Amino acid sequence: MTPAPVAFLFDVDNTLLDNDAVLEDLSIHLEREFGRAQRDRYWTIFEALRAELGYADYLGALQRYRLENLDEPQLLLMSSFLVDYPFASRLYPGALEVLEHCRRFGPTAILSDGDVVFQPRKVRRSGLWDAVEGRVLIYLHKERMLDSVVRRFPASRYVMVDDKLRILTAMKAAWGGSLTTVFPRQGHYAHDAREIAAYPAADVTVERIADLLDWQP
């Protein structure tokens, strides 16, 4: 496969899609269906599992929650809420247009962390899968899988768009000058003062993903 001059890699959560808003909707749903105490218990399990795995596993947290509530039929409704959520309504304004804009310069692809069931479902239902013509990679820790990224999407240089400076820093350390890092300041990670102070600035910082519509890579 002939390498492209440039390839664009996009994270999903809080980069193209407002995942914080999805979590808020889920939290409201949990409180309405199960009550505040059970809502808080789910999030405690969720955070413990995220610390253990290194990525968000909503359905895995639900499975663990179920072990404490074996005779709770409402859990079936909770899983349906997650699986059938209208993710397309939570895309950031301009997200699809940015993918189209970047496609003028080189192939676009999704490079995301996540589980093997829920994250692909999210990418499909949001419309992002089709927007990148199926060029979707989802890993447990994407910054450790860069050789696989190069194998699947060879390019002379790369642009990575991600709301986490930790990820951008790790990828920059591996790829050096062949990578341009782009940091959209969206979502809670991008506004965490400790996170921002802990890592060097990205090559490009924008306030919102739509700002890249005026950007020439």
C-alpha cells in the first residue's frame, strides 16, 4: 500500500462527540429508574473499573452492578438505554464537516480507546463510522498500538486530534516530527488544570472541533 502524504486520526469521546453530555443523560436516567443511591453506586463501580482497565467500560460496570442486584428486572432497561442511545444527536457542531474538510488533504480514521462492544456501537450510531468510510480502530490503549496504526493506514505524516494531552504526548514521543498533535479543549479532561500542567502543549490547540474547518494542515 502506497503511503498517503498525510493521514488524520480522530479520537471520539469529547473530541467528535460530547461524551460528557451522554454521561449526564445516563446519570439522569439512572436516578429516575433506580434512585440516587443506586445511581451513585453504579458510578462508583464504573470509576473503579476504569481505574482497573484504563478505559471506560459502561457495560462492564453494569455487569458488576448486576452482581449486587441479581433480582432487578429494571437493569434490562438500563442496558437498552446505553445500546440504543441516539449518539448522533451528541456530535459536536461541525464534527462531520471537519472530517469532510480533512478528507480533502488525506484519509481520515477513527482511533479510539474502548471495549469491543459498546464503543463500536457508539461509533456506528453516531454516524462517525460511515463518515470515515469504515476506517475505525478501537484499542484498549491506542497509544500502545501505533505500529498497528501505521500498518493499517500508512502515511508520510499523521495528524492526531484528541482531547487528552496525555495521549497526544505519548504519541508525539513515539512519532516525533512525523506527527502533528491537535488538542480541542472540550470535555472535562481538556479543562482539568492538573492534566494540562502535567503535559506539554499540543502543536495546535483549538477551543472547539469546528475551529478546524478553517485549518490548513
